[in-house]
Amino acid sequence: MPTNEMDRWAGRERSIIFWLCIVGACRVLLFSAVFPLFNNVDEPAHFDLVYKYSHGRLPRAGVENFNREAAELMVLYRTPEYLSKLDRFPGSVLPPPAWTYPNVRELEWFYKEVSRREERINHESWSFPVYYMVAGLWCAAGRLLGIEGGNLLYWIRFLNVPLFAVLVWFSYILARTFFPNSALQRVGLPLMVAFFPQDIFYSISNDAISPLLFVVGFFLLLQVYFENKSGGYHLLTGLIVAATFLAKISNVAVLVLLGVVVLLKVKRLLHENQVKKYLPRLAILLVAVTVPIGMWLARNYVVLGNFSGQADAIEYAGWTAKPLGELLDHPICTPSGLLFFLTELTKTFWRGEFVWHLEQIASRGVDLFYIISTGVLLLASGLGLILRRDKTDERRRFALTMSFCVLVVSVLLLAVLSTLYDFGTWYAPSQECPYFTFGRLISGVLLPFLVIYLDGLGRIFSRLWSRLNPLIIVSIIAAVITLSELSLTLEVFRSPYNWFHLK
């Protein structure tokens, strides 16, 4: 292709990605506004922590009571639509939102409801701090701008909009760097991200920031492996990796990736006789990772009595550690149990866990598509990576290999956690369903997952339908999941409790 034509195409491609960022951000904005506040996926607990951080108050216990002011906002702006059947209300008609009552704060029932909420335990108090610091600053900025009440709560949710726009753009940076000759990855990856139906992006949740932090850390670490970057670059990489882990403990795969990259980098430097020259930069990387993480873990040990801070939350939930000899006595160790774990995890990884009147917001047909396409395309990519050892494209192979690495580590983490505890009377996981099948917990590996997914799609179509541009298939997938998401949330759009009805 002539240089001028290549430049024109590159310009058009960047324009496409720019509009995908806008469309993806608008989609997250719309659904964040449409869904009423305080969904079933621990949004009250996350909001309480954001509110505390916004006032400069870090939790002093692994579990603690809800804040009084936060409790008032929860009672004012909550909805019964997530966790109550419609037929429990007289005439199947919802009561009006609490914020519509005149002088509602002076009513006795309001005082009682706030007191009950204030007495409840926030089991997320131990959670790692990065999201709450960022969202707390965003909340404080909203208050300075004069935003208050329900609008302030939605303002916190709307933090996900710029985060998501940057995520879409960074997916293009990743694809352009490691898959420069694949239009399927360069355009298809941002396209899939922009329309990915995971509902954590419509919620106040520490899961919402993980995909962006993880992919930035992933990208920087891969660049460290291939390039001779400066000490400042290694410092930035280490801080981003630390922030990724400190946003969500289940992002631990990023630390595994760090270890793999450092070991392989040292091996490469030994081969090139460059170890002494480059070693200080690797030291900067490791120090930048370990110091922030070490400081937070030390803080937990001093304040909470254990490094992770989870001990109180586990005790509150009633979980008990299983004896070592009983770890394999778990249904996940059977073919049917393993299949159930993987299929349920796949479904929630794609579309999330929101319910509406206690019914999962899901389509069996679309869930089946998620399961089958994920299994087939990941298998195709894995087999292609193993059987076709293309030595001419080291960057592509390494990016795919590391994508598999972090995805497998993340899934194994949830599988192992499923076997470690007797969950007692807790609701999820439970004794009846003792599985961590919550895809949001590993939302950090969203981009590596989609890299593999699209690689498998490309391999299949290059063999079976070489004349058909696989980007057409990606566009169809994006259209189908978007139409499904819209059709499944039609009732939600009509909710009298969402942002569009706030005064």
C-alpha cells in the first residue's frame, strides 16, 4: 500500500476508534443513568466506602457500620425493584420514591429505616483502597461543584464514563502495538470493548476500574520486556502494577505477570550480556511495586490485625477454612461441577449479575452464545498458538501467551477460592452452590480475554471463510449483544426510581 494511502487509512482508523470511545462512553452513561441506585451487587457497601473516603476517613476495622449520612442517602434513593417481587406490592404498583415525600427526613418511618441501615455491617470495609480513593476524590469534587442528593450518587457512578472511554482507547493502543498487521485486533478489540455488556460499568463498584488499570499494567510490562525503557518508565510501570493490585485483591494475576516478565527479561539480558547495565531499572520496577503494596499490607496488619484485612469479613460471613484433606472434596473436582463453574463464570463475566424483581437480567439464548463462542474461540486460539509456532511475530505470540497466562491464573484463583471454605449460611457462595462464579471479580482480564477471543475468531475464519472479513462478524456480535441488552432492560428504562426522574 502506498504511503499516502496508508496515512489516509491510519487517519480513518483513528477516527473510527475516537467515535467508538464516544459511543462506548455514551452507552455507559445511558445505562448508568437508567439503572436505579443501589443494585444487588453490593453497591450500597461500595457507596458507603466511597462516601467515607470522600471525607478523608479510612475504615478502621475489617467490617464496620454504615455511615449515618450515607445511610440517609441510601434510604432516600433506594429502589425495591432489584430485590422485591412486584406482586408483593398492593395492586402490583410500586410505592413512590422516598425523595418525593414532602419533609421526608422528619417522618418517623424514615428515621427508623436510617437507624436500621446505620446499624448494619458493611462487609466491604476491608477492601483495597485505590478505587475508593479515586471515587472519593471524584465525589468530593462533585460536592464542590454543588452537586448533592441523588445527583451526587449518580455523579459517582458517572466516573465510569471517562474510565470506560479511556479503556476503549487504550485497547486500540494495545492492539496497534502488538498486533499492527491485524485489522481484526486494531478495530475489533475497541469495538468489542465499546459494546461489552458487563454491568459493573453501570454501578458504583471497585470492579469498574480494574479493566483499565490491568490493561495499562499489562501493556507497560510487555513493553518493558521488549524495549530498553528508561528508569522513569519502569517507575511508572511499577506504580501502575501496584495500583492494579491495590484496586482489587483478585487482580493478583498482574503480580504473576510481573514475575514472569521480570524472569524472562533477565533471561534475555543474560543472553545479550546486558544484565549489569539494565539491573537498576528492574530494581526500580520492583521497588515501585512492592513499596505501595507493602505499605498497605503493613497498615492492614497494624490496624486490622492481618495483612489482607479480610479476617473480620470472613468471620462476619460465617465462613470457616476447610481442613487441607477436605479441599478436594468439592463438586468442582468433578466433570459436572467443573463444567458448571466454567459456564456460570463465563455468563457472569460477559453480562454481569444484576437482577430485576429477583430475576436475573439475562437471556438463555445469548448466554448460550457467550458459553459456546468463548469455549470454541479460546480453544482455537490456544491450539493455533501451540501448533503454529510462528517465529516471525514474537510480539504477537508473547502478547497472546501472556493473555492466556493472566486469564488462566484468574480463573484458577476463583476455582481455588471455591474449595477453601465452608460457606455456612452465607448467600453467595453458599453451601448449596459453593462456587465463586462472579465474573466481575476478574474483570481486570477483560482486555486479555478479548485479545484471545478475537485471535480465535481470526484463526477460524482464515481457514473456513477466508473471503469474509471477520470484522463483519465482530460487528454482528456487537449488534446482537447490544440489542439483547436493550431488550432485557426495557422495564428498567421505565423505572420511576432512576436518574431521569430525580428532581
